[in-house]
Amino acid sequence: MLFHSIIFLFGFLPLTWGVFRLLAAVHRERAAMGWIVLMSLVFYGYWNPAYLLLIIGSIGVNYSIGSRIGPADGVGSAAVRRWLLYAGLAFNLGLLGYYKYANFFIDSFNAVSGLSFNFTHVILPLGISFFTFQKIAYLIDAYSGRTGRYTLLEYAFFVTFFPQLIAGPIVQHSQIIPQLEDPKTFRFRPIDIGVGLTIFAIGLFKKMVLADGSAIYVGPVFDAAVQGHALSVGAAWGGALAYTFQLYFDFSGYSDMAIGLARLFGIKLPINFDAPYRATSIVEFWRRWHITLSRFLRNFLYIPLGGNRHGILIRYRNLLVTMLLGGLWHGAGWTFVLWGGLHGAYLIVNHAFDAILPRRLASSLSGSSLARLAGWALTFLAVVVAWVFFRARDLSSASHLLATMFGGSSGASPVTLDSPWLWLAAVGVVAFAFPSTHDYLSRFTPVLDPPPERSRYMGIAWQPTFFHGLAIGLLVFLIFRKYFVLQPTEFLYFNF
Amino acid sequence: MLRYFGGILLGFLIAAGIWTALVLDSLGIPGSHGDRVLSTWYRVKVDAARAIKRPKIVLLGGSNVLYGLRASEIERRLGIPCVNFGTHAGLPCAYLFERARMILRRGDILVLSMEWGYLSAPLDMVTPVFSGRVLSGDAPYFWRMNPAAQALMVFSAPPGRLLLPFAVGRSESAAIQDAYRDALLAHDLDAQGDLIANRPDQRAKPVLEELAGGHSGWWETRGASEDAPYWQAVREMVVWTRKRGIRMFYAAPALLRRAAEGAPEAQRYFSDAERHYEALGVDVLTRQADNFYPPELMFDSLYHLNAEGAARRTEALIQALEPAAKAHFLKN
């Protein structure tokens, strides 16, 4: 079920919210949580009921292991607990490996060896990459004694809560379950409705108007690259930039919708995007883009690998490995691995540059507008180049597109393409200059762990007033209009 | 909070009102190149049909007729005036039929050659082509549509349409339309509405090669069943034409020859449909089984013949039509 489908907006959501509020109003908090878990499973099973068994079984196994491996659980020696942890990790990674990577590894092996092993084509269960990470984080925290004594219901709520189930934000148990233990969460507050619906509307607008509007300039260019057609330099750049904005508005729109929906139920989710295309370095970009994934990779991969504790070379190796695996997490394909590797290399260059730059020069550069502009331009360019690999169907079409972008056109294009420049200018203004969703809602702390308030946006920050209502009403109309024009499309991040 | 939600409602209504007013203000002004071409096709074809003062033959369908039949050749060979009223299969069946009713006169012959997709499509499906056509060049039709279809057309209009009255203006738009007509008549269309720009040397070979492995799957729909809306529309057209002494025929569209449409289930679907036409009293002049063409005779799509293919298809139609047409016109 898609968040922007009619059945979700006018069937599933009102029913789920209404019954939840009714149960919460009569102080049946556990029943309200149970209702959300049930409806989240309906939400998940609507796509493919067969995979309900997978998610329910996986919840059972992880909860059962997680509640036995804590230092205070006393179910066995440290070695037994450690082996139980390994078994849990192997179970989760095994499921992910089977469903997401089996075909990729067998195809790659066949390509390298010249053999032809056959393997049944497996359909990727929705959201498996996201909820697998949440369960792994839970197991590791349980083993380290960083979890409380959660009930199965609380744990199931944490994993299945439908706003974040399919495409994140990747939440941690410590972010969600304590909210469930707070009675205020279940109290009806009109401001939650105002804030939640506003964030949801902004997310829907980003997805349906900005991302889908950008998409029409993306497909023809990347398809032409697959066909090997010649493209003009402008067309190649237009396609790459359009995808840069499409992906951002698609995924940040989805995150906004998830955050807004959760807020309708009194739950706050962590921030996932913080105007990433305004970053002035790659390091800053990764603090702003898919923040919950970056945090997971840092805490559960980069730091366990040694982080920056064993010298520069080991640090760079760790960065590269983390980003390569981060790339592979996004998709079982060499283009994703290359995208991750490219970002790993960017990060290494960024850290090396910071390391060799004299401190005094660095501090004077950080205060210089020109240096910040140059840093922003270089960062944005690097990100756009990497997105070409991310979107391309294969390495040869990515190379073809990049060669055109930087080497010039290879001839007259047989494909007629619409000019994207006016559209790109419009979405560029939104991405670069408009307040981000949480900047706009900053007076009402829309997310967990919000970044510091940006004073330049405080003058226009959202308040539940008539005039802000008029502005959101305009967005709602533009969304409404899109239902007449296009069939809803899936979110890009459902594929990951 | 109530004020906030009141603001949302009012903001929505104001935006919807402004949008609607601007789209309605742009009625009759073609927005895109495609809208202008389609408007010009209709203008040329309607002018050609209305200029004929005696019984005539009207060839009706989507672009398979436009590209694949030569009204001028039929007229020359049979000595009966003929108009190519084929336009675009993105226009719904109800619209094509209504426009045809406006030019058909007592004693005419109507040769129907509808694309197969029509059999399973809603009669009044709002497509971008249809919306562009109606908003650009058929305001009276817009006002006759039901409110739901009107709303669909208004809200699906591209944002650029809102600026048309300011950017182009009506008088300037009329001058542009005249220039389009002159240009199309000089290069693309003949006076009977036949497309003459589909030269064999300009056929889109890569597109045709890509199409060769495709699969239309029409036979997987319920289009051939008698209760499909399409057949209801044909039935009504038969009644309407009979009342006016107009003879109605069916000619199968030209199709690119490929494995998918040659399969037994596809053949069964085509012959079932042809039987439906006959059951409704519409004589079948040419059958689908005889209307598959090799890629060399196609132009740029599954349905579009090039000039050489069009000549061949027209010849087959003339052979089939001649006796019936002569008998009909003798009687009338």
C-alpha cells in the first residue's frame, strides 16, 4: 500500500487512526498498540500476504534471542550469549542475503567463472533492508545490555510501525519504545494532528509534484544511454540533474510522510534529511543525507571496524569498506557498489584534505563565503556524478552518460527530449533555498534529534494560523491535481 | 487549530478556483505543437468533408486510417468523393464517432477502421491527447461533457495552459493556426486529409525492430465480448447511420506482422470481433488476417503504414469496397 494511494489516504489511515484514538481515549494503551501492530501487518501484507510469515517469523526469532542475550538475562555463560548473538545476526543477514543478494552473487560468479548456475528468481520483500538493520541494531544493543525489558508487543510495534516499516527512517528501539512507555504519547493533542498532517502534506507534495515532475526528464535520458544513442551535453546534464532532484524529493518526501504519519499517532521519528544539497563538503553531505542510515553504518560498521582509532590508513580503509557495503545495501548490483566506492573515495579525499590543511588556513576558509561556495559547488558536482552510477542500468550506460557530460556530445541524438531547464531551476530553488521541512516546522520539534534552529527561517516558521493554512491549502491543491494527471508511482527507495 | 484547517480549505478552494478560471479562459487556444497539429488535421478534414455536396465515402479511425489509407486514390478510382477522417487513436471512440456524425450526410458510406485498443477502452477516456484536443479546439464539446470529465480535463491540464491567453492571445493563436494549416497542406496532408509525409525512406527502422518482439495482449481483455462499451457505441452508430440511409462498413486496421498477433488466440480474438461487426449489420470489407504488413511497409509504429504500404492497403480496400459502394450509390 503506497502512502499516496487512495485506499491508504481514505481507507487505511482514517480507520487505523480512528480506532487507535478511540482505544487510547479509553486508556486501553496496550490494545491501541496491538491495533497498530495488526494494521501495520495488514499494511505490509497488502503488498504480498506470503511475506507476512517472513516478518512475523523474523520478529519472533529476534525477540526471542534479544530477550535472552543481555548481560542481566542470566540464560547462560557469556560464550552462550555470544553464540546466540551470532546466530541472530546470521539469521538476519542470511534472510537479507537470500532475498536480496543471492541472485546477484550467483550472476556475478557465473560471469566471472563462465559457469551457469541457476537459482530461482526471488522477489525482494518490501523494506527488508530497513527492518533487518533495525533488528540487527536491537540484537547488538541487547547483547551489550543497552535495551530495557521490552514486551513482545512493544518490540513488534518498534519493528512494524507502518509509517517507517517500508523505507525508514531506520529507527532504533531506544528511539521508539520509550515513547510507548510514556502515557503522554497516547493522549490526544490537536497540535499533533496539525503538525503531522502538515509534514505529511509537504512530503506528499515533494513526492507527487517535485519528484514525479522531475522523473519525466530522467527516464528518456538514461534509456537513451542504455541504447547507446548519442546525447547532447545539455541533455546528459539535464537527465543527471533531474535524477539528482528526483531522488532527493522522492526519498525525503517519503521520510516526511513517515514522520508526519507517525506524529498523527503521537510518535516522533528521527530526522532523515537535512537539506543535503546545501552541504559544503562530502562529510557534511553524509551528515545530512539519509541520516539514520549514516548513523547505523557508523555505529554498527565503521566503529566496529576500528573507526579512526588505528591510524590514518586503517581509517581510510574503514571508510571505504563502510561505503562499499553501504552501496551494496542500496541494491544488488555493481553500479551501487561503484556508487558506494565513489563516495568512500570522496570521503577519504575530504578527510585527507582536512588533515593536510593547516589549521589556521582551514579556519579562515570556513569563514569565507567564496570558499564555502566553491565547497558547495564541488560537493554538489561530486554527488551528481555519483548519482549517475546509482541510477544507470549498467556500468556501460553510466560511462556513456558521464563521457557525454564531461567529454562532449558524440553526435546528433536520434531521441527528442523535452528541455528540463525551467523545471530544474524551479526545483533547484526549492532544494537550495527553501527551508527544509523540519526548519519550517521547527517551532514544534517535528523530529527526534533535530538540528539546531536556523534563525533565518524563524520568521516564516510554521504556526497553526490561518495564513499558514492558506499556503498549505495551495500545496494540497497541487497534490490533488496530480491525482488527475498521473497514476501513483512507487517510491524509489522501496527498491532498496 | 480550526483556523488553520479553515485556511487549508480556503487555500485549496482559492487555488482550485483560480486554476479552473485560467483553464476555462484558455479554451480554444492550442497549447502545444501536438495540439496545433491535431486541430489543423480536424480543420482540414472537416473543411474537405463539408465542401462535398454529394454522397461521399468517409474513412473513420485513429492514425491507422490517417497513415494507411488514401482517400484521394479511392476517389480517383471509384469516382466517388472520399475523405480521410482518421486522426489519432488517443482520442476516445465516443469523440471520433461524434465528430464523424457532424460531417456524415444522408446517402454517405462510412468505413470504420478502429484500432484494437478501442475495444477494451472506456468510451470517453480522458487522455492527454483528447484533453489537448478538446481544450485547444473544441470548446462546444467541452461544455457538453459531464462534470466529472470536465473536472478531469481542467485539473489534468498542463500548467503551461494557464498562461496561454497571456502568452499567445486569441488573435495571434488564430494566425498561428492558419500558418500551421498552410504548412501541413504544403508538406504533410493532401486536400482529402491523407497523410503524405510517411515516405518509405523516412521510416523509423529501430522503432519497428523494437516493436517486432512486442506483444499487444488485446485478446487478454474482454474487448471482444458483446457487452464491452465499444460494441454499444458501434450498435448506436449503426442505428444512427441506418436512420439516415448511410451504409456502414468495417475494414481491419493495418498491423505490423509479428509473432504475438499471429498466435491462435489472437487470431480467434480478431475473428470474433469481425463476427460482432457482421452481427451488428456492419459488412466486413477486409479482415485482420489479411492485414498484417512486413516492417518494410510500415512507418513508425504498430499501426502506421508508410506510403507504399498505404497504397497496397488502399488497393485491397478499393477491391472490396467497389461493388458495394457502386450498388449503394446507384440505389441512392
